[in-house]
Amino acid sequence: MTVGIERDASTTVVTIDRPFARNAVDPATAQALFEAFVAFDRDDDQSVAVLTGAGGVFSSGFDLKAAARHLDERWFAEHALDGSFDDRNDRPRKGPMGPTRLALSKPVIAAIAGPAVAGGMELALWCDMRVMERTAYMGVYCRRWGVPLIDGGTVRLPRIVGHGRAMDLILTGRKVEADECLAIGLASRVVEDGRALETALEIARELARFPQGCMRADRASAMRQWSLGPAAALTSEWRSAETFRSEGAAGAARFAAGKGRGGDFEEI
């Protein structure tokens, strides 16, 4: 198996496990990643996922050796998008790297050691948060081989770091160290080497403690607003009021009873 799946309470850990290829993703691995995240999103017992790589490497991108041997017109046809694509997961579509066209209802955290480059960087961009080890790095390394960003990199990178910084990284394909990733908002946290997965799991457990309907509603609204004008985005945000009925009122009652006073949220 080139993809490992483990469950830690309500957290699913998905691990790319092709260390002999620096966790490059071939078509079989892409299919396994896609299936793993579709299953995670549909599992009511799971709240957060962590995506990581085995052997101190996140992912070096799409497996160009496999591409040189096996890519043909059928592969391009399999991944082609047309006007019917709207990213709804009742009709999930697979990206070349696997899950990169899925719009999940739950958060995913990337735990990054070593390189997250080319398609591996696109996988990291697909995640909601990115925890990087101090010696980890990103980069559009595929710039050197005539391989474009087709797993959402040109869409998500400008939205995360801004257009100007994204153009620098996309056009030059240069190496982006962890500290720079943190400074420009590409990394959510930078931790010492060997601690990315541990830290990502700590964050995942914290997220899993929150009322899930409310968190998912806020996450969905933040993602939807990119394609909407301000008025439509505010209207869309108001949908989250339904979770106030189901979760917020009970939360307000807990607060009124004394929970969370003085910033103590251990027993919320």
C-alpha cells in the first residue's frame, strides 16, 4: 500500500508512503488518496484529517517517471473538467494528485517535513492549515520540467499569499524555506524538526473538541465567499444562523453557567 490510513479518536491520519520515490504520487497513489479523503468526509465519527508523508518527506509531487511511462490520452480524458464541474462532493472528481478537487465539509491539516514541492505543494495548498518543520520547504519545482500546476496551485496560492507573492513563486519555481512560508502566510505554524505530525495532531484534537456544526459552517462560509460579492457573501454567511439554533444556544447556556470564565476552556 502506498497510502496509510490510521484513526486517532476522531482524527484520520492519511500518510503518503512511497519513500523510495520521495513520496511522489503516481496514478495508483492518487486514487488511494482520493478514496481515503472521500471516505473520511463521509465518516460521521471522524472530525479532522491530517495529511502527511512517510520518511521525513511530505511529497515531491507527481511521479514524473510514471508520467514518462504511462501518461496517454486516456489519463488526460479521465481528469478533464468542463462546465458541469461545481466541486460538489455528491459527484466527487479526482485531481491528478488525488483529492485536490474535493471540497470537503471537514478540515484537513498538512503535517510537512522535508519537501512539499510541485504537486506536493498543491496538496499542501489544498489543506486548510499547514504545519511545517523548520527544515521543510515548498516550491513550484515542476517549473523546470514543463509541467504546469493543474491541481489547484494557480487558484489556491494567490488566495493564500496574495497575487504578487504567488506570481513570484509560480514564475520562478524557487525554493521557499519554512520561515518565509510562515512570514507570507503559506505556513500556519513552524515547529522543530520531527514535530510536524505531533503538532498537527494536537491541533486536530483541539478542533475536534469544538461544536462541529458551527465550525464547519464558518469554514464553509469562508470558502464560499471567494466566488461571491459582499452582499451575496453576507447572505451566504447568514445560513450559519441555523447552527446557532442547534449548537449556539446550548453553548451560550454553558457560558452562562460559568464555563470558560477567565479564559479557561479546558471543560467547555
